[in-house]
Amino acid sequence: MKIKLYSSEYKDAWDKFIRDSKNGTFLFYRDFIEYHAGRFRDYSLMFYLNDVLVALMPGHMEDRIFYSHKGLTYGGLITGDKTTAADVLSIFEYLTTTFRHQGIRKIVYKAVPHIYHIRPAEEDLYALFRHKAILTSCNISSTLLLPDRTKYSDLRKRGVKKALKNNLAVKKATDYSGFWQILSRNLKDKYETEPVHSLAEIDYLKSKFPRNIHLFTVGNTDSNIIGGCLVFETERVAHVQYVAATEEGKKLGAIDLVIDHIINTAFAHKTYFDYGTSTENGGWHLNENLIHQKEGFGARGTVYNIYTIDLSI
């Protein structure tokens, strides 16, 4: 087993492995990882067995702690079809031994939720157990299995009907600035925060991944944008990255309409619709009003887990 620290000379090999992997998504391509390179000290790893690349782990280093990866929704070990359970155990054994020799204190590991796996790829969870990893964060998302979905609640049905009665319509947008103003104002007013991505960053990512990033906006007869939803599309999942509406949009059912459009029209062919997490503080606080709204569409729980391996033990 050999470990190489990623550098730009390996970009093509990295991206090709992600493209052919069991559990990689476009979030792991180097152009996505590096859009916020200035915020993180990249420490992404490439694992070779008998000189053959068998796994990747996007990551960064901070205060002698390895994170995989604070800047990504999920991280962890990306593996190929030929990577076995025994290989993954060897990877973790070699990695933890190497990090201990380097004085690294902890590994903080974001597992890829199973809904994003193209083929089963939970060998890493077994390896985490073997290395006494502790579950340190558990965030619950709301997911629909689209081929066998649960019916909407009466409240969500009424919301869609209200939107249609008020002549609201959904369209796919190319200009993100109007929606970003609504999103930024909502986050500022409610949480005193900003979107994770700036408008410039999301425009850049859209230019790099036009098949994966989509904005759907809701407008009235005057074509004013009163709501919208930004979707990250992977092979099996349509994931809600941002959703927002003006006060008028909320009253008229704009969010219900755009979510209904994503589920039943834009991405009805996908396996899963993932409405995003409803937890804060590492999962210790559940926003019950928020998750109730999502569950009204029939969505049920998928967890985004973060594990910690204490290398001092």
C-alpha cells in the first residue's frame, strides 16, 4: 500500500477515478473541490495497491486534524469496483499508522450517504468500526424514493393548488442573481448568515458543471421572481442545495410549487429526491417545523454521518 498526497499533476487521474467510482459524485472533481481552495489547506490523498490506484480521499488539514472534508456536503473514501473490503481495511490501517507517525491527532470523516452510491460502497463504515471511530455528528435529511413515493399531505397539496390558482409558474433559469438576492435576504433576516456559496462562486461552479447544477424559479404573471430552488444533480439523486421565497411567494405557495415541479417533472426519472437536512449543532437540534414541511411531500429520513478517529488512543 502506498499513499500519495494529491497535487495538480494528478488531476486527470483523480477525475477519471471519480468518474468510474462506486460512490463518487461531481462534488469530488478537482474543479469543485478547489473552488474554495483559499479557505482550506488541501490534503487530499490517493491510495495505491501494487501501484494501481484503488481509492481517493478528498481532505484538508487544520491544527493537526485531518478533515474529509469541511468544505463538502459529504466526503470520505471514494472507491472503485475492484476495491475490496480487505483493501479498505488495509487503507485505514496504513492511513492511521502513517498519520500517527506524522503527529496527526484525529481523523474527522464525512461518510457519503448511501443514496449517492452508484453501487454499494459501505466498506468504509466497517473499517471505521474496526478503528473504533465514534459517531460525532448525525444530521437527518428528508429523502423521497421516487419510484415508490409516499403521497403528499393535504397541506402540501393545498399549497400546490394555491400556487396554480394564483397563476404561478416554474421555469429553469440561467441568471441566478435574482434568486440569490432572495436567498441572501432570507438567510440574513432569519439567521444573520449568508449562503455557503457566493453568487460568483455558484456562477463559476455552474460554468464548470452545467449538467449538474440547476436553478428553477417561480414567478407570477408579471414574471417577477418570488421564489426558487437550486438543485445539485448526481447520477441517482436530485439534491436541494438552496430553496427560498419572498414573503409574497411563501403566502402564494411558491415553494410547494417548485418542489412539486422538481419531484414530478424535472427529476421524476431519478432514484431519489433529497430535500436536505433539518438539523443544527451537529444534529443535536431538530428543526421540527422545517422537517414537517419536507415530510409533507412524503420525504423520510436519510442521515449524513460524521465520524472521528482519535489517533492518540
